[in-house]
Amino acid sequence: MYITKSLVSVFFAIAVLPLLSVRAEASGKPSVAELAAITERGRMLAQYDWVAWHATDAVMAAHPKADPTGRYIAYKTEAGWVVDFGRISATGDKFLVAHEAVLAVGSARFQVKSFDPMREDTGWTLSAAKGIELASDDFGRTDRPYNIAVLPAERGGLYVYLYPAQVEDGVYPLGGDVRYRVSSDGAKIEQKRQLHKSIIETAPASSAETVAGGYHVHVLSDLPEDTDVMFVLTRKPSMPEMVLAGAWVYAIDVHGAISVTDRPR
């Protein structure tokens, strides 16, 4: 949903109406550190999403017959982003890399390498691939395409995200997403967090409107989610997003930073 510039002040007046959401009991204002952590994960998710997309294009351009049915695992290093394309071995103890796309810091193009025989990895990519399989099996089949991302979790382990893929130019989906916390070896789900319930398809605003930003309501938690930040960072044209959650109104700016104020009573 969008807020036009003429409706910004009106929006804050109507935001308090109980019809808009199920109000949760306030459990204390979120800390700056807590919101900064959400911002950091959201920024990493947005980078992961972009890197995986363009790395796939680079591999397919270099190898048109590359098998698209395998897994892609992206990870960030001091030198830049690396995306490995491959599969778990039949014995389950290796991730077999067929292609690798590297985006070095300061570079605008991916460098693609291929491996024949496939390179055998036993570290991060293996754990991430196992975590993806575990989370995907739990999540189940869907009636639309989904993207998957894997990030290092705080204090060890992995975060595996499943979120709806964009299927139409200019229409950005938000919702129907889940974050799993998986053990460091990718073998056990330690936590499952439903981030949003239903999927909102945000179509472009009318050309007759001057849009100041968007807004949506949370009913599952009193916090914005990592994918809210990713949504703001990937949506075009760039604009901030207001999130109504419990007793709070959150503003996510176009850089992913989050501020919070008390929800008017």
C-alpha cells in the first residue's frame, strides 16, 4: 500500500484505528541494537538476492547448457561475493561445485569459472546446501516460485530464508516468508520464524500520484522483519516503508535504517 504526499499527515491519524491490525501488548521499546541487527540482515539479504540473480545470468551466458536444477550458494568474503552452483554428493559429505561466479570488490562484472571434474567442498557451501534442503522440505511445495537465501547467524549457525520470487516486472511481493535458524552443520532446524502470513503484491503507483512511501501492518510480531528491509532496498522506485506492529510505528528508510516511534493512542 502506498502513502501519497497529500496523505502523509492523514495516514498517521488513521493508523490508530483498531480495524487496521490486531494490537499486541507492548513489551518494551526495541533497542537501537535490535533494530540495527534487523537492518544488517535485511541489507545482506538484498545483496544476496541481487548477487544470486546476476550470477545466475552470468553463468548461463557463459554456459548456455548449464544445468539450472542444482543449488546456488552465495557467500561474502573480504574480496567480494562468490556464488557456487552445484549439488550435494550422493554420499552427502561434499558439495560438488560445477560453476563459480565471483564479483570482486569494485568490479561490475562476474568472473565465471567451471570445474570438470566438479570441485568438492566440505565447508560453508556443504552446510548451507544441507540447511536449504532441510528448510525446503519443512516449508513444503508452493504454488509460485520462491527464492532461498542463506546467511551466517549470530552466535553461530545459519539463517535460511524462503521468500516469494518476483514474477512480474514492477510488481514486488512481500509476505508468505519464513526464516529458519539451522545448526552450523546444516543438519538440524533450531528455530522456525514465520515472518509474514499472506503475500502482498505491490504494483506500481499511478503516474498521477506523487508517492511518499508505502506501509503495511504486522500481526505476527511487534518488530519489522529482515525481509521488510530487503523489500525496501529492492523495490523500484526507491521509497521508504512504514510498518505498523503492535504498539509501534517503524519507518524504514531507503538505505534500510529503521526508526521507531510510539503508536498514537
